[in-house]
Amino acid sequence: MRRVIVIGIGTGNPKHLTMQAIGALNGLDAVFIPRKGESKADLAELRREICRRFLTNPATRLVEFDLPVRNPREPAYGKRVTDWHDAIADLYCDLIAAEADDATIGLLVWGDPSLYDSTLRILERVGAKAGFPFAIDVIPGITSLQALAASHAIPLNDIGAPFMVTTGRRLREEGFPTGTDTALVMLDGECSFTALADAARYTIWWGAYLGMENEITVSGPLDCTAEKIVRTRETARARHGWIMDIYLLRRNL
Ligand SMILES: C[S@@+](CC[C@H](N)C(=O)[O-])C[C@H]1O[C@@H](n2cnc3c(N)ncnc32)[C@H](O)[C@@H]1O
């Protein structure tokens, strides 16, 4: 039976790879390397760099392919994502089928596959479409939550308290989450912290390209720091052509 190993690679620093991940990488027949277009060429390059550094098994092949893109003309967000996942599942189905029926195949997933990543959901679809069985294993990786906490040397939670992980869109549309004083915000292309009423009530710890050479961090009271983050983010995004950032917002007690 074919086996797909979903390997968390951390957030952009090859040194985030665990010994377990390196071991798994070297047991693969094929590593799939998705290309996500010119603007995200760095992300495919990081996967190649990981293979250059850690892959010592000469029998492991790198299989590169262009990842389908979302259809910008589809107005409904849910359908746009579902169609996109379906297209990726079709492609994975073909790529996995092209491997030997006892092959071990690796997918290198940014951060950890459990956190705002659809690889495991897409593989579920592949399972429903494919005319052959395959097993799935997961190797955990360092998440952007951990990278943020490490770079600022802060704990995520207050003593005995919960925290919420959410998206920029939800923060913008629903305001600060209820039931917690700590929100971790991901996937925010619009600096949604600027939409919070009463910024003086919050402290922010923000980080972009965490773990990478060009890592940037900014922290402080939200009312004094928000503008600096917006400017820093704009400049960095223009310079690199892409940005990934995350932040922790804590309500001051
Ligand atoms: C599609 S999610 C993937 C999350 C990933 N699976 C993880 O474990 O962190 C992408 C979001 O993760 C965050 N992120 C991932 N890598 C990051 C990095 N190196 N620096 C800052 N934020 C990062 C950003 O909020 C980005 O929008």
C-alpha cells in the first residue's frame, strides 16, 4: 500500500526541522514540491533547500508541480475554497497514482499540518477519489504560534487562562473574541488590529517572517504601536513580494 507522510517543516528556518522529520524525509521514495507561482517562489525554494541540506538518500526523488490557484471570479468564499481543494485533490490523486503501489511519498507542510493548513483535509478528498488505498502519517512541526512566542520570549497564555487562535477576518468582523484576554491572529492581510475600538486596552506582539533571515518583530501598547506595524508590514511586503505575519493581542488587565 502507498504511504503519504505529511511532514511539518516549521516556519521557514531549515533548522526548525526535527530529527523525526529528517528521518522521515530520508525514508521517502518521492518528495512532492508544490510551486505556488512567482510571488511565492521563496516557499518552494525553502523546500528545495531543506532537501539539499537534509536529504542524503540518493534514491529519494523530488517531484515538482504547479499548484492549482483559486478562481478569483468565483464570488462565494466557501465555494472558491472547496473548488480549489478539489482541484488540488485531483492533482494529488494523479501524482500519488503515478508512484509505485508500495511507495512512500512526502508532503512538506509549512509549520504544522494541524494549524490552518488544509493538506490533511485535501488528502481525505484524495482518499474518496482514488481507486487505491493509502495510509497517512503525520510528523509534527514548529508552528508560527511557537515561533512568535519564542521570538518575543513570551508565554502564549496567562496563568491558567485560555487563549483563542483566530483569523484577521474574524477579528475584523466580530471584534476581540469573548471568553479570553489573549487572541492569536493569523492570516491577516489587512492589519485587522487597526479595527479594534479602544486600542489603549490592548498590548500587541507582532512578528513577520518568523524564524527566517528577514524576521521582523514589533511589540508594545496597541495604540502606540499599530501605525508602526502597518508601515513596517507595507515596506517589507513591497521589498519581498510576500509576507507572512502573526500577532498576539492581550487585553490589559
Ligand atoms: C496557511 S497558515 C499556515 C500556518 C502553519 N501551518 C503553522 O503551523 O503556523 C499561514 C499563516 O501562518 C502564519 N505564519 C506562518 N509562517 C509564519 C512566519 N514565518 N512568520 C509569521 N507568520 C507566519 C501567518 O499568519 C500566515 O498567514
